[in-house]
Amino acid sequence: MTEDVTFRVFRGEPDEEGVPTGEMVDYTVEMDEGMVVLDVIHRIQAEHAPDMACRWNCKAGKCGSCSAEVNGKPRLMCMTRMEDIMEETPEETPVVVKPMQAFPLTKDLVTDLQWAYDLNKKIPRLKGPEEMDWKFDQVEADRIQEFRSCIECMLCVNTCHVMREHQMFEEFAGPRFFVRLANLEMHPKDEDNRLEMIKDDFGLGYCNITRCCTEVCPAGINITDNAIIPLKERVVTEYYDPITIVAKKLGLRN
Amino acid sequence: MYCGVAEMTEDYTIHEYDVVIIGAGGAGLRAAIEATREGASVAVICKSMLGKAHTVMAEGGAAAALANKDPRDSWQTHFRDTMKGGKYLNDWRMAEIHAKESPDRIRELEQWGAIFDRTPEGLTNQRNFGGHTYPRLAHIGDATGLELIRTLQERGIHTGMEVFMEYTVRHIFKSDGRVSGCFAYNRVDGSLHVFKAKTTILATGGITRCWAVCSGSWEYTGEGHALAYWVGAEMGDMEFVQFHPTGMIWPPSVRGILVTEGVRGEGGMLTNSEGERFMFNYVPEMYLDEFADTKAEAMDWVNSIVADETPTARRPPELLTRDVVAKAINSEREAGRASEHGGAYLDISWRPEEQVKKKLPGMYHQFMELAAVDITKEPMEVGPTAHYVMGGVKVDPVTQESTVPGLYAAGEAATGLHGANRLGGNSLSDLITFGKRAGQHAAETAAGIEGYADIDATEIARVISETLAPLSREGGENPAKVVEDLRDMMQEKVGIIRQGNQLQEALVDLESFRVREALTSPGGTRIYNPGWHQALEIGAMIDISKMCALAALAREESRGGHTRLDFPTPDHSHWGKINSVITMEASGEMVLNHVKYPPIPDNLKGLLDADDLHEGE
């Protein structure tokens, strides 16, 4: 089963104002059985364009480096089979590959993710008991292990309209970091409370639960239902629940 | 930081840190956490973005004798298992430290946020793995590497360490006999950097991208090993390369991707094209007493594991050490009993679907998405894949300092702990045990050093010129082609089964790759140019491939991760007692010697199986 495939790939860099400037370039290469999108990109580099920029590491869906938009859909290139891509691509039409659109462009398929690293530093770390050998049950672990499976591919952030359309990177932490915050808040041994930050600094209220993040998550994390909504409920209980407000005033609750 | 100008007027930035750590996987991050705790200023330089290093690919678990799952476990048994699995070529001092300290390294990870699977009592659960007498691997499903790196990352970013992401180190400088810093370029914008350091830690991982079928990420091109060799460090045990028995083999584009040993730890069975569970035929003499010799006994053991009970039966032969299982799969193929695509069948589908998905979620998705195989219903096809190098920088077992003052190494970049064959799960615990030690001792040494040594300006100019050279070459080969051919050559001639004449050929071939390397022309600019980056990696790949071939040619026996068709048995009287050491002479020539570790004291010797030691032979 060898056939040719044509990829239409974005090639370019930002101009002086940071606006992506470049063109879509067509490359045709031979395709082997079982290839994924990343294999085709590598073949293009090996045969036509050694300097085409593309991030990748593990090629096994574990590191979250090769995020891109293939035929308009955000996905990991290493876990997207060409068989499926060929099925969805109309005949005689090239497969279109672009970098993630919500982040500033570095070059070709590579974007600048510094924002994520800066934001992560602002999240207070786990605060648990000093003594070792913590005891908690698998049921408690299950809930957060789902969040621990995040590979930081940033496809959820790229897809979220608060980021993609409104570019609210300063005001809003984005789905990835609500997953991180939910991980900490639901940790059975954590003694910290980050709800005020979640409400004010990380702008949880901007999320209007369109579930786009959950749909694109390659790790299958139910971001909206299991991370964001429970955090919203906690914020509501803490800050907007009338009974809690009265209880606080009467000194019945901290 | 401040600026410098090299002789050819290329600008570069100069940075100064007490401790510079090269690599941001498990060992590098653990070292950074410890060095900052000691009060050192720390730079971490990494080829990828933070949190993406090769450690993320580790699956099955981290081995430590916590004895949460089986109270019979102890550091003594872990020590014994590690030495036996390494065929007694390990540095026993490292094996002892590792067995004693790894439990606390795991416990502290939990306090930093790691969520390992739990026992019914609510403690960190432990899984069975090849060569470990008791269930010993702390794990989270089959994504333990991700858990380890994320935990260290989340801890590390609050320590004040500075991370230089997507930088590649090209050269380590020495001033007055001590390592004084390194040169790196930024992969994103092509800028050039000199890092002055009081001490430097190599935590650069391994070299397995030198083989065509491997489980390593692109980062595994071995620059760390090469940097140490070029600056004069002794390199040990480079002939020992672990071929993991179970990599994916079909479809071709996924060949080599790891299938965790956890599948066998959870009861996965290996069969050949005739449906025979062939591992019963491959139990080595040294392990005869410890493994089941009937299917019924093996099944007893598995049933106990599934029921969460302490097994009384002996373990299935699928859980023999990796070297043994990999060679067995290879032998079945040679005998014409391979699976459809040239490997063996690995079957876990006899266990209930929900258990497979809970215990091995990554494997379920990996096979479903990449091979359209549902492992809860049908067997996987697997075969050996280059996975780990036991060899590396020779280090002091206590401080992790190399033979070059001021240079430390930890994790896969160092040698000693694993001997001729590493046990599964001992790698992750190696990273955190010796990463911590390297960070601590590098910081302590740095604290006693006043100011930064001068670095020779002509040396900087030479390295800059070498770094930029590929960009001005025209009409040469695409570097990707040279790398592909090099990897195919190593697979064929320095692979899982080796022969003297092929190893000699490999040494000749490698010189021709040197010629091709010097002529590659990637084109493009200094801005995020993978072709340029790859052109710069080939030199290191050639030198480490040569180390491997040279040491393999000399070792005329078969042991652990080194198998010679022309010398198929172990030679306990000679080769079983000595380790290879490679150094670079002043002339630039690669020289091979053999040395012995100090004799093992009686209290530790008493923990080992006396019959294995072949004393007096």
C-alpha cells in the first residue's frame, strides 16, 4: 500500500509586529502503511525541507509536543493516523497542516508557549503534612489521576474561545491550568485554599462551558465536567452562596 | 549576564551560575531541586521544553523496596536482585546506595504531588516486574514517567532554578584541569551562549537513537555521553545496550515504540506462531529455582496477583530479565516461529476488559490508535527495541563526580548501577536517587569555589565556528539521510546479536560516516532549523557508536546486554570480573582498557547467590 500524499503546510515567521507572515506550501511524498501525520512531516523534512520547523519528542502521545491543526482540527500529529486523515480529506485535495493559532508564532509549525510556563509558576504548590507515607484510597486517587494524565499539549488552550478569539491570556488561566488547579484543590492531603486566586487571578468565570477543550483533549480528560464545573461550584459556594455569607458573618464559618 | 564577542565577531551571551545542569529529565530536575536547596544558583539547560524530556516515556514504574505490597521485601533483596540482573558487573557501591535510598526518594515524590496507585491500606501500591523478587514498582497505571517528571517540574519551578529551554550544549570547557562551563546555542533563535559554572552536572539521558529500531525520543542522540568523552572523562561499559523485549513492531511507522513490561507484570503471556508459551524453554540456570516450570504454576502466581494476595507459587518465565526475554524472542524468530510481522505475541486479553483498561490505559490507547488493535480482545505483536544504555560516564558512587573534576553525571548518562543489564523500574529510581546526590555534591563543591574561571577565547571561537559551519555548506547531503544510514548500520552490525567481523566492519563504516557528516548541508537560517540541529548531532552519534562497537568487539563473551554469536556463553573467570573503560588520548584517539571495581565486602557478598559469583575460577 504505497500511495502519494500532498501536504499543504504553513511556512513562515512572524514579522516585526509579531504578525505571522508566510505562505502555504505544497509537498508531495510517498506514504507507507500505518503512518501518522508526524511521519509525513518527517518525510517532508528528510526529502524536501530540512529547515521546516516542527516540535516533537516521543512520537507516542506521551509528551504533548507535536500539537498542530490538521485539516483545521487541533490534534497531536503523532497520534493522528493517515488512514483517518485520508478518509476525511476530499479526493484531489491536500491535507492542510498549520501551527496552533491561539499562540504567537515562532516559525512554521512551532509556536511560542512561554505563557504557559509563566502561568504555571503562579500556581501555589501542594501543601501537605510533613510526615511521610501518606494514606489515601484508590477512589480518592482516581479522581485526581485523571488530571495527572495531562500531557501539557496545550490543545485545550488553543481551542478555547476565551484564548483563541479573545486572547485573554492575562485574565484567564485556560483549561490546562484549571485541570492543574482542580488536581491541587481535590488532592486528599492538600491543606491550601486557592479559590480566591481561581476566582480573581485566574478568571474561572470567563469559561462558559462550551466543552471545546474536553472535545480536543488527546488524553481523554473530561476537563469541563470533572475539573472546571466542580471548581465553579466551589467558588460559588465560597463566595456567592447566601447561606455561606450569613454563616461567615455570624462567625460559624471561616 | 553580559556579552562577549568571539574572534570572528559573532556575538554571544555569557551567563554565570554556581551549578549548571545539562538535561531536564528526572535526574536533571531532581539534581536542580537539591542544588537549589543547598543554596546554589542553578541553571538547567535542556534540548526540549520543560516537562517533555525522555523520562516522560517511562511506563511501568519506579523500583524501591517500600515493602508496602509484600512485607518480605527489603533493601537487601533489592540490592541482590539488581546485582544478579546486572550479571555482577555493577558497581556494588551504587547498587547498595540505590537499594537503601530509593524508598525515601519515592516517598518524598508523593509529598511533592505524585499520585501513585494505592494499596487497599491506602499506601503506594507496587507492581511486579522482571528480575524483582517482590512487587516493587511504585506506579500510576502505565504512565509513571509522566508522573515523575510532572511532579519534579511542579516542585522545581518554585525553587528558583533558571531553565534554558530548547538550548543544545555543544561543548564543555576546562580551565586549569577543572570543568569551568559549557557552550550552548538556542534552538529557537540561533543565539549563542557561554555558561560559566563552578560545577556542571550531565543529566542527558541515553543514546538509543543510534539504532534504527528504538524506544527513545529524538533527544537520545547521546550528546551528553560525547560531551563527557570529549572533555576527557572515563566512559564505562559502553558495550552494554539494553534491547527491551517488547517494542511495537507493526505498522512499520510505530516500530520500536515501547510496550511496558507492566503487561507481563499484570499476567501477559508470550507465545510464538505455534501458540507455544516459549519462555518456559529459556530459563537460565541462575534463575531455575525462582521461576515456574509449568503453565499451571505460572497461572497460580498470576491468580494471586490478580486477587491482590501474596503469591506462594513461583513467577512466570515471562518475568525473566529483559536481556533473557529479548534474546528468546529473537531466537524464536530465527527458528521460524515468529508472529505475523516478525516478533512474538503478547496476550493480556484473558483478563477482564475493565482491568486491562485500568492497569494499562496507555497501552490500550497506543494499540487502539496506532495499530487498530484492541488489546482487551486480541494479542499484541512485539519485538526487541533498543531501549537503554547501561554504559556511560564513570562516576564516584557517593558524589557522582566523574574523573574530570567539576563534572558530575547522573541517571542514564552515568554508568555503574546496572552492570551488564538493567532491571525494569531501576531506571526511574536511579534518576531520583543519584540525581539528588549529584545535585547535593555539585552544590557543596561549588560553595567552596570563589568566582568563575576564565574560559579560553580561542576555544570559544573554535566552537562557534564549528556550530555555524553546516549553515554555510552547500550542495551536500540532507543530514536526515546520513542519520538514517547510520542507524541502519548500527542496527545491522552492532545490534542485539553481534559478531566480531561485523563489529570490525562497523568501526570502518563509522569513519566513512565522519566524512559524510562533514559535508552535510541543511540549508536555511539559524531560526528554529531542525536540519541544522540534526547536522550538529551526527558527530556525537558517530563517537558513541564507535565506543559501543569498540567495547563490544573486545568483550569476547555473552553477558546481559551484550551477546556475541561467536562467543555465545558467559566467561566468568575473566570477562565476568572486569569492566571496559574508554578515554580519549591527547592525540584524539579512542582508547579502550579494562578495570575492576573494588572487592565487595563480606556483609554484602553474603546477600548474593554464592553460586553466581564463580569465585576462584
